[in-house]
Amino acid sequence: MQQIFNFLIRNKNNILFLLLLVLSLFLTVQSHSFHKSKFISSANVITGGIYNWANNIQTYFYLDEYNQRLLEENKQLRSLLANTRDTTALTSNLDSISLDGVYNFMTAKVINNNYSKINNYLTLDIGENSGIKKEFGVITSQGIVGIVDHVNRRHARVISILNSNSQINAQLKKTNHFGSLVWDGKDPNIVQLIDVPRQAPVKVGDTIITGGRSLIFPQGIPIGNVVRFTLDQNESYYTVYVKLFNDMTNIGHVYVIENEDKEEIQALETIND
């Protein structure tokens, strides 16, 4: 302890200088919007670089699992191609997925993934330079992941479905009964489909998919299976508990979805009569 005091005394001038320098920089950033925006942008670049470095190490230990997923996905695509007369008809054979409108798919790597908080996010290794924008959907070959909510030049942040602020339109695969997909912050494997009308013939084991009332996700992307359901106090709506197909604790590569018709549809819907 005495050595620490001696060190502080010997270097008190240098320490005081550093403290004043940090304080002055902090006050400059806080009082000038231009400096603040530059600082935030630089911090995002540094954070993205750190995430990339850490993810490269983590990815090495999961190569076998990621390769197995790619093999399984390639097998499914080959099966679709083998049963398709030409590639233009391919999209009509993707099980229940509806690709009405024009959807573009871009690949990305997850370089950071939170799942233990109440509001979780993922970070992708692509951003504005790759054409990524806010409100693009994010999925894997297993199901949905979330929606892009912030973008800079080289990275994008995704609001995970494991986020208390996330609300995604979803429905029962076997009917057109739909609700809002939310998360109660408890189990990272279970999400809730709320506001499902009592008339819906819900059963344990039913499949939940994305609904057709969203401009972000195509209809029919798988989400999970029903494990239980309860009625609200008024016995008018179900809360359906859904076990996710995706393992949200282990997301490596994803697909980012762009709906090219989205802005045109939104502009049409906002026209005043």
C-alpha cells in the first residue's frame, strides 16, 4: 500500500494532467453536437472492431457445428432444386413461405449476440456500405432472429426477438389467426404470441410462422412450436407459449431481408383521402 501512495505522490502532476484532459474532452463532447456525433461514430467503429476480433476466436471453436448447419441447408436447397422444373419457380416451392413483393436476401455474420438481458441485441459485420438499412428483417435457416434498428457504415445492430420491445406479427401455420410475438424476459428458448382470439383452434405442437401483415418478413418463415397456452382474465384472447426453432444463444451466420416494395407500399398507405 505504501508503494502505491509513493507512486501517486511521484506522479501526481502527470495524473492531474490526465484527469483534466479527460474532463475537458468529456465536456467538449457533451456541449457540442458535432463533436458528440464524431465521438459516437468513432466509438461504434472501435466497438465493431473488438466484436470482430472476439468473434473470430469464438467462430473457430464452432466451425464443425456451423459446417453441419450449412450442409443441412445445402441438402434442403438441393432437394428443392431437384423437384423444380426451373429456377424461376423455386420461390413458389419454399414450403409455406410467401414471397409476394420483391425480397432480397443478404448474408451476414453475427459478431456479438446478447441473450441474458431483458433487452438483447445482435451486431452484424455489415452495414450501410452493404446496403443494410433500418427495419430490415434478420433470419437464419432455422427461423427468425430480429429486426435491424441501427446502422453505421460497416456494422448493423439488430433488436433480437429476445427483447422486451420487440413485437413481430405472427400466426398459426394451419389457420389465419394471428397475434403479436413478444418476449417476457425469462426463458431464451420460449417467446409468447399474444392477442390470439379465443376462436383460434390452438393445440400443443402447432407451428407458428411469420404473418402476412408485415412489410419486414415474408409470410411463412418458421418461428417455433406451441408448448402451452392460457386464456386472459376476460377469457377472450390466448397467450401462446412458443418454443423457438432457433437456438438464440448460438447464432453464427444470418440472412438479412430487404423488401424492395416496402417504401412504395408505405407511401400508398399514408395518402390522405
